[in-house]
Amino acid sequence: MKYTRITALAAVGVAATLSLTACGGSDSGKDSSAQGSSASSSSSPTNDGPATDGSSAGGGSTPDGGSKPQGGPGSGAAQAGGGAGSGSGQSTKAGGTGGGATQTGGKVTFCKTANLAIDAHNAAPDTVSGRIDVTMVNRGSTTCSATGFAGVDIKDADHTSSPIERGQAQPRITILKPGDAAVFDIAYDIDNSGNSLTSPTDILVTPPNETHTVSLKWPAGAGKIKGAYTDVQVYPTHTTK
């Protein structure tokens, strides 16, 4: 009987042990499942992490200037394109400035002596200040520029000629359409003493940026020059309008 009870108790003990083992296995299965689930949920942020970092790098880099690696080349190309665009814009503006250049002889050529009707007349405002106006009319068929200083020499009765110095003045844009006129002044002080050392007979005029000269008679009625020819000055051309 004792043996039977011992055997029975042993059987119960084994059954209890097996039951506990089974329960332990079930718990560990739950733990594994939980760990797997935990690992799975933690892997989501990990996988999302780089994506989030990447988008953060893309979005956050924009204000931080990190977009320069991406937008940099793009913006650099845009800037280069803008530069090229502005270059062409400048080129267009340059063409527009060519309008300014046109006025200074860029596209409109300088007036040729052969196409100008040139004459001189006395324009003295009083008996003290001598002034001779030299007028140049564009007789050509195209617009031309007469901007600048004309070359002027005064020929004396002794057959010598003296170059006239430029006055202190800045040239003005002088564009002549066909039929338009430009004028420049020759200024000096009048000698009323009757002892003038000069006897001008002709004015030799070379239009601005030209090499061909015309000879004009010294205007009748113009006052005598006070001093020497070096005291006479020529001023830049301007339009008569």
C-alpha cells in the first residue's frame, strides 16, 4: 500500500511538474511574442527614423542652408542661368545702351565733313566779349553724330595758322538727323584799343572725329582779338534746338 501511495504521489508530482513546465513554456511563448511585437514596433521608428531624418534633412536643411547641396547646384545653376539671363539682359541693355552708344557714335557714325554745310558768323553779345558761332548742317541722308570738339585753327594775314585751345566744358550729345544743325562757339576778348597783334583772315574747321578740314572766312564785323591766338578758345558742339 505504501508503495502504491508513493507511486501515486510520484505520479502526481510528475504531473504537477509537467503542468508547471507547460505553464512556463506558455509564459515564455507570450514573452517571446511580446518581445517580437516590441521589436517589431521599435523597428518601425528605426525604419522611419532615417526617412524622418532624411525628410528632416531635406526640410530642415532648407532654412539651415543644408539645402545648398541639393538646392545649391540648382540655385547655382539658376544663378548661373540668371547670370546668363542677366548677361543677355545686359546684352539687351547693352543694345539699349547701344542707344546711348548710338548717341556717342556706337551705331550712328560720326558726321562726315563732306556731308556738312558749315559756315561761321559773328555772334558777339557785346563790344567786350567776342564770339563766333560755327554752324554745321547735316546735308547727308542718314543720321550722324557731331558730338565733341571740332578742331579749329585760325589763319592770319601773315599766312601762318594757330591751333585754338579747348575751353573748359564737357561735350554734349549732338545727334543730327538729315537737315538738323549743330553749332559750336569760338570765344575771345575783343581788343578795342586798335593795337591788336592779330589779323585773322580764315577759320580752319575740322568736325569732331573727322580729318577733313574746311576753310571759312573770318566773319565780317567780328571784333579784333585781344592778346594772342592762344587766348582764343573753342567750345564743344551742341544742337540748335
